[in-house]
Amino acid sequence: MTIKTPSLDRRSFLSGTATLGAGAMLAGSGLTDFARAWAQSAPFKPEANASIQLLRWKRFIQAEEDGFMALVDAFSKATGVKVNVINESLDDVQPKASVAANTNQGPDMFWGLYSLPHLFPAKCTDVSDVCNYLGKKYGGWAPTAETYGKSQGKWIALPVAYNANVINYRQSMIEKAGFKSIPKDTAGFLEMMKALKAKSVPGGFALGRASGDGNAWVHWVLWSHGGNTVDKADKVVINSPETAKALEYAKALSDTFVPGTASWNDAFNNKAFLAGEVSVTNNGVSIYAAAKAGADKDPKMKEIRDDMNHSTWPVGPVGRPTEFHIAYPMLIMKYSKAPNACKAFMTFMMEAENYNKWLESAVAYLSHPLKAYDANPVWTSDPKLGVAKTAAWDTLTAGGQGSVGERAASALADFVVLDMFASVCTGRETVQGAMAVADRQLKRIYR
Amino acid sequence: MTDAALPRSAPTRAPIREATAWDRLKTNRNWLGFWFMVPAAAFLILFLAYPLGLGIWLSFTDTRIGRPGEFIGIENYEWVLGDRKFQDAVFNTLFYTTIASIAKFAIGLYLAILLNHHLPFKAMIRAIVLIPFIVPTVLSAIAFWWIFDPTFSIISWTLKEMGWRTTNINFLGDAWNARWSVIFANVWRGVPFIAITLLAGLQTVPPSLYEAATLDGATRWQMFRHITYPLLTPIIAVVMTFSVLFTFTDFQLIKVLTNGGPAGATELMATMSYNTAILGGKIGEGAAISTAMIPFLLGAIMISWFGLQRRKWQQGED
């Protein structure tokens, strides 16, 4: 067993052959015993002497990665398949996958964001057998998981998990502004944000090109006001009175933000929230996890842990929830020389004996796409985490009403919606001007 | 046996054969020269000409990632030229390149002249000046990222501690602040290259010219204007050509610091090309944006060479 730890380099990679710590954990967990038994009757038999490489998004919660690497190690021990796991920051997964798809070289599997597989569906191995097996065994897939995983009736990716993007807030700060909880409607939410700026600590949402947090909140605003990029037939409908209302609402909301949100990426709001500079932001539950992890050593972290909470998004004029949670699909490249080993790994990872433990280790940062995992103890262990339980069922998908194909992936990758909101919120464009720019871009993408 | 004493007749020499074409080629200087040039030419063709040609070809196709495209003529260019984001990126790139290059040249020349004088710890100071250039761009960009952080900026913190400000400076969240901030980071990084290269040029200026000028009663400005500057012109032409090219095609600094934000205010043509081709998957369009950079780059090179190098004495004439 070799030990490799991430270096200081951003592109550090961690050898998949797990750590000694994970190995020690395994010895006591019985994971290896299950893995060996599983390997005997596995639905997918890896190729002889197979060795696979997986490129995944770099973890936000250490315990999640430890849990994942324990699972990887158990798989390797039981099947003899070597698994190398490379970690890349969230925004770097897509370019690497795109280049690999174009050159037919690189890692066997990619684990990325949203509709990544739909950027190059022809390059993805059909994993219908894996997904049908898992769906049947574990109570069925969330409808959005099928949307993200399927292309032209075939599963092109395994929807491994979701990351619930919810409102993170400080109870004491919203109380100081005269609110007991996060208002349930967008009008009330704007009033609260105004009050926070006037009487307490302001809130803030990312307006920089933040793939996760930035996209999540602007799509919520757009959809909650009835705006859409395209209709059900993928016809571009962004230039509409509903979008205009959404932009006006976002502008009013952004006027209450702390300064600098136009430059925020996915990490800025975490830092600002943990520094006590922001009262309300949108994020996964990883800020809470960081506060919990630091609570024993740092009284400030303890204060944040005890004071903060999560909430679902307020409902807008459309009268129904319009949340946008991050999906994490995993795909196998067609050029992989060990597709069966990859399929075996995917199946092994999602089996209850592994997935449940891993889900617990992720402390609600990850939400499940299979119904059977509703029963996981993580959803009842801490009331502050329950909000993330049904992320896969609550979220709308990339492209909104339209298809979640290559074009929706392209629009998301181009930050069409995010840039439209950012240009209005920063005063660079008028509402009409911003809609016209987005309309032109979308018409090109959906032509 | 008198015959035995006679020397044997010398063995008949083989007739001199006609030189073959191969022999002629082996000794032909032009032919040999061609072969000596082949490795360099192959290198240039493989790593420069081919990618450039491929890029230009892709810009006329609708290639997407993972899918070969078809020839679509100049459609990508038509689209890109009418795109507000592209127009903004062209403006940003020209503004960024012009301001940063002028600032780098001015500061670099000043530093070079300063370092050319006898200073205590001269070698150490020269080494220190090089530090920004040695640090990998991504690392210096991350350092600036913290310096310009909306919440934790050391500059904001210092100004607040000194009582000069009550709020943080919105370095990267405001369009113009962000533009000036990235220019500052680029200048900080680019000055050493110019300073050290110009310093090398300054050291080739014969001291006798300054001595003669001093005897003629020239002022320091006159010495700079009529001796230093003209003799430095060839180096300035080369160094500024490189500097303009590097600045025009800057990518890392912008990618790490702002990723083109806020709302596209610092998007450069290079970052836009990458975002379109690699993140958005539209390789044809991304290639068109890259190719659109070529005329600007050629223009910059022309100005440098024909503008700054037109002096006859530099071309070997009297």
C-alpha cells in the first residue's frame, strides 16, 4: 500500500491506492469482507489485470474523501483492479474531460458537474446496465437523475450524487434585522436582505463566474419569476417580461449585498461567512461542516456552528420551488480499455454497504439520487442537515424546461445566465441590453 | 631469373568512377545545409506552423469537442464580430496591453538606468528585482488574489487600521477597479524582464561616448536623449515586442484573479477563446477568437520593427 498525500500544488493528485489510515479504517469496518463477497457475485466482471483512472472534483469535506478512498481501496483489494484517483478543482474537471474526449486519451472515468456528459454524449460509454441494476435494487432514481444521466434513452452517466445548494444564514443576525426565520417568498426575502443591510450584517451571493453557487442562485431568481432560457421545445425564450422582472429583483437584491460579490467565486462566500462578514449566502452544507470541524479549537467557529442554519429557497411569483442543486454525474470514456472494471467500480460504489457509509462521511454535503437512501441516518442525525435530503427530487435541471443536452451544458459552461444577471447587478448593462446579449448567445447555442 | 629481380609491375589502379548523384549530394554545401536545417524546420512546422494552421482551419468549421466539424466559411467570424462580449474582450485586451506595456516600459527603463549606476549591494539588488519574474505566474496571481480579496485584503485592512477608510476596497468587484488591479499585477510581474534586458543593453553603451558628451558639456537629459536612447533602441524594439505579445496573450493572471469578471469587465481575448472552446465546447468559435488575435499581434510586431528599427545604421548601412 502506498501513501501519497496531496502536495501544495493545485493540481495535486492523490494516488488511488488509498491511505494507511483508510486501510486501518477498513480493517475494523468489514468493508473489505463485503467487497470480497461482492466481487464473487458482482454483476460486472473486470477485465484481467485492469487498471483504471478516475478524475474527480476535489473534495470540500475531508471526511467525504476519506470515506471515498476507503471505498476505492476495498474495491481494489477485492477485485485486484488498481484505481487511481486524480483530484482536480471543481472548475478544472470540465476542461480536462473535454480535452480527453477530444483526444481520446486520458482518465477512464470523469466525475464532474451538472450536464458534463452531455457536452460529448458520443464519447460516453453506455452505462444503462449499471443504472438499471441500481435503480431496480434501490427503489428507483430521482426523475432529475434520469434527466441528467440519460441521452436519447440511454444512460450515458451515473448520477452519483447531488450537492444541495441552500441558503446558509446566521440566526442571530437575521433576528437582529427583525426576522425569526428565512421568509418563504421572494418578496419577504428581499425585505429581509434590506433589513440585514440596514440593521445587521449584510448578506451576499456570488456574481463572479462561480459554477456552483453563482449558477444556483441566479437560476433560482430566473425560474422563480417565470423566466426561462428555453421552452419545452428548446426554443429560446430568455427575452421576456418574466426575465426582466427576475433581473429587476436580482438588482434590488444585489443592492443589499456586501461589496465585492461581483468578484466572488465558489470559495469567497465560504470565507466571508466563516469570518462573520456575511449573514446570509447560498452554499452547500460545507460551511457548517467546516464550522463543526473547527469548533473544538476555535471559539469563533463554535459560535458560528451553534448560530448558523440552513433553509430552502423562497418561492417566487411562479408559486412553486425553483431550486437548482449541483448534480455530480460520473461517466466512462469510450476509449477506456477497461469499461467493465469501470462499471464494476460504479456499481460497487453505489451498493448500500458502501454508499450509506460514504453518505454519512460526507455529512450531508452529498445527497442521494436513489430512493432507498432516504433512510440514511445522516438525514436525521442533525436537524440542521435535513434540508439537503431531497435535493435530487427538489432541483430543476440545467436548461430548465428544455432538454438537458449538449446545448444546455454549453449555455451553462458559457455562464450565459450568470453573466446576464451580473451585468445588470453591477450596472454594466440595462435589463433590456443584458437580455438582448443573452438572447443572441442562446440563439446561437440552440440554433 | 632476371625477371625475379625486376620490380613487379604496379597493380593497375581502378579507374576513377564517375561521381554519382549521391556523391555530389554528399558534398553539395546547399544540400548539406538543407539537411542541417531539417531538424529545426521540422520542429517549427510540427509545433508552430501546424498548430497555427490547424487553429485557423478550425476557425472556419463548426467543430465541437468530441465531434469533427464541417466547413462553414466565415460564419464564426461573423458571429464573433457581432457579439458584445467579444467586442468588450477586444477593448479590454487593447486597454490592458497598452496601459500595462507603457507602464512596464517606463518603470523598467527607470529601474534599468538606476541599476546601471554604481550602487551598494548592486548584485543583490539586481537579483531582488528579478524575483517577480521568477515566481510562477499562477502563484503570484494567487498572492494578488488575496491582496485584492474583498474581505481579507491586506491593503483594505491596513487602510482601515490607519483610519483612512471604514470599508474594504472593492478591488475586483467593480469593473474599473478590477481592470486597474489586473494591470497592476501584470506590471508588477512584467517589469523585471524589461528592466534586466534593458540593463544588459545599457551595459553595451561605450562609456567613451558619455565621456565625450561630458566634455562637450551635455546635460544628463541630452546624454540620455542622444546617446542612451538611440543605442538602446534595438533592444527596446525586441523587448517591447516580446512584452506586448506576452501581455496581449496573457491568460493565467486573468484566469486566476478574476476569471474575466466582474461581468466580463476583465475578459481578454485569450481567456474568452479558452472559455468558448474548452469550457463551452465550441472549438470552431474559440479558434475564431484566437485567430482574431493574429492581426493585432502582427500589427504590434510591425510597429516595433518598422517603427523602432528603421534607423539605417542598424541595417548595416553607414
